[in-house]
Amino acid sequence: MQLTKTTAQERLTALGMDDMPVIEYRPNRCVIDSDWFNKYSSLRREFLGSLTDSFDEIAFLNLSQDEFMNLIMGKQMPDNLSLRFRIPLVWGGRLTIDIMFMCLTFPQSHNLDRFIIEQSDANTVFLPNPAKKIYVSTNLATGGTGGNATSDRLSQSAFFSSGRGNE
């Protein structure tokens, strides 16, 4: 389906991601190298190691303390988190961390897959392009009436952020 920027934004709104910016892209269909997964595995570790500037966003992912620590230390990515390429590899994306971002697998990554697949036959596509390394939908970040978990996580974030400049 060929979308316009307006219809792409409307579709993302319907998928619960009204705050997701998009870029217009002309797919350059290509063959992926057979060793892509080995390169991706190394790149994944590098990306996780680069998250020290993303404590505020990580705080909104509703992770346990162990999951939080393992993520920021680059040890393990928690369940229900996905790494995504802003430009899919089959459409000319590169294996570099500067075009990667992290989001919740469900519902965000699942819905982004739907959004991209719906455009698979288009000459020009609109791809998700969040401003930061971690995409947290404002629909999730606003919290709810269930207590102060968000403020607790933000205080954890402030604690870890305060030590970053002392290295």
C-alpha cells in the first residue's frame, strides 16, 4: 500500500504510536550477506553498551532492578524488548548502531512490523525514526493511577546518571 506522510502518521496513530516520527525512504531491495547474524550479535553487544546515555528512557520500560542493571551493563536484554533497524537490512539498511533503536516487542515492535509489511509493495515507504535510542511511546510514559513506580524508576535513573561524568 502506498502511503503519504499524513496517512503514515494516521496509521501509526491507529497502532498506538502517534508520537513516532517517520522518514520517507525509497527501498533499495538487496541481498543480505550470509554472515549477517554474527555481525548483528556483535553489534547488539555494542548497542547495549552504548545505553549509558539512555537511563531516563530505560526507566519507563517497567523493568525489574536485575533486568535494568543487566541491560545498562550490556549483559542481557530483557524479555519483551526488541532491537530494530530504522531501515530494514533487506531495503538497504546497514549493520551499524546509529540506525538501531530499542522498543517493547509487544506492542510496539509487533505493530511496527505490521506498519512496514503493509508498505512492502510501495515505491516509497515511511519508516519509524524515533529521536532517541530507546522508543517509549508517550501512551506508556504517562503512567497511570497505580502508584509511584514511574517516580521510583526516575530516581534510579537520576542516581545512575549522576555517576556517569565521574568515570
